[in-house]
Amino acid sequence: MWAELKQAELRALDERRSGPLAAETVDELRKLLAAVRDEPDADCAICFHGACALVQEAEGRLDDAIRHRELEIAKILQLHASLRGEPASKVEYATQDYGEEDLRLRRNLLSALEWALTSQRSPRRMP
């Protein structure tokens, strides 16, 4: 089930680059998250937090989406740190979906979430 979640999350990230997620995409992520949520390693999985962030963003739960996106980014950075000094082939394999470009996308999504949350909370001025 984890491989399915990871692939669904990666497809959803590609979709999210061009705008909001389709309802079908969100439903697929919800279904897969429900299947793995009670697994002992769920909180350790990068794709779990990435998928949670996407679903919660789609649901308008920006605080939760930000928290999961931050956890996802921290786990990617932790992965990079754990691979320092390892052979390039091992690093390339371990970070194949979590490289610098992937990290940049997730940081951009986090920035967009933070901006949206700030905009949501800011009092609107009347002209």
C-alpha cells in the first residue's frame, strides 16, 4: 500500500504544480491515507506527510497542511543528512523522488500555503 501512496502522492504533486487538485485525486489520496494511517511507521514516511498536506490543502485546512508540509520537508532534509558521505549511486537511488528540485517544489508549496493562510487571517480593508 505504501508504494501506491507514494506514486499517488507524486502524481498529485505533478497535478498540483498547475493548480488545485481534482476531486478524484483528493479522494484517491484520502483512501490510501486511510489504509496506512494506523501503520506503525506512518508518521515516519515522507509520502504520508506529503499526501496529508495535499489533502488538507484541498480541504482548506491550511494550518494542518502547513504542519504536514513542514514535517515532509524536515524528513527530506533528514534523509539528505543521513546520506552524507555515502556513495553517489546510493544517494541517487535514495533521493530519486526527494532531490533538490523536489525539495524546491515542496518549499514553494509551503510558501504558498503560508501566504494563503496569512491572507485568510488578515483583516480586509474597505476602499
